[in-house]
Amino acid sequence: MDDRQLLDGLRRGDHDAFDAIFRTHYPALVGLAESLLRGRGLAEEVVQEVMLELWRRRESLSIDESLRAYLFRATRNRALNHLRHERVRVAAAPRLQVDTSSSAEAEPNLVQQEIDAALAQAMSLLPPRCREVFELSRVHGLRYAEIADTLGVSVKTVEAQMGKALRILRGEMAQWLPSAGDPEE
């Protein structure tokens, strides 16, 4: 079934349509909420609230954009409301794990951990809207039009924010990127 058929079924109270919507969108929505809230349990709770509200309002739903964009926007708004209400601020600091394997095997893991830490640090330097656009695109796989719908901005704004994010990240990650003329490129 396509989104329109699922929405029609949902409006009629069809549990199978709701189940299909839930199963299709739940993992990506939890990923979005988790990136905003920095906690898996809390992210799942927020997405469950969004889905519960979808079911409660099923008869009066008016969704003009794609169902996916609607659910992403609802999840984003609920997560941001939660942050505002609870004043939750969790720093995104990577935790290094102790590798008990041999040092030869540990070295690639250590390099990857250093790259991950550098990327997390670079992403923390992004302005909030820039980081949000970057994560929706690169982490959650949304197209620019879907991001624009989710955030309530134009596609041009999304493009500009994405360009800014990439410029900042390239600058911050320069030591980890191959240089021009590098034979490993």
C-alpha cells in the first residue's frame, strides 16, 4: 500500500494500516529523536507518543505533504518540546572503549575511535540548524525536499545550510582527509 492508502485506512481505524505505518517509519523516527535527545529510551518514548497521537487524531488528520515528512516534523517538534520543557542538555561526547585484543588489532580501532571523536567534536561546532540539516540528510537519509518540509523552510535554505555544514566539517576534519595528490586517494 502507498501512503495515501495507508492514511485512508488509518482514518477508517484500520489497525493493519496503522501497524504498517508504525513498522515502516518507527526506526527512522527513533533515529531522529535519538539524535536530538541523545538517549535511546527517551527517543523511543517520544516516537511512541507521536504514533499514539497519530492514532488519536486519525479521523481529523490533514496531511498535505508526504507521510514521512509529516512524521519527521511531528517527531522533531515533540523532541524539541521535550528538550525545552525538561531543559535536557546532553553533550555528545564519544566514549572510548578499552580494546582487550592485541595491539596490532587495536590500532585500527583506535584510529577509528579518534576519527569518530574528531567528527563528533566537529559536528558539535556546527550551528544547531546546520547540524540538524546535516543529520537529517546524512544520518537519516532524507532528501532536501523532505528536510525542507520537516523543518518548514525552503529547499534553498536546506541547500545553503548543508553547504555551510560541509564547509565547516571539511575544515575541522582536514587532518583526517586525504590531501590533494595523495596516492591513497
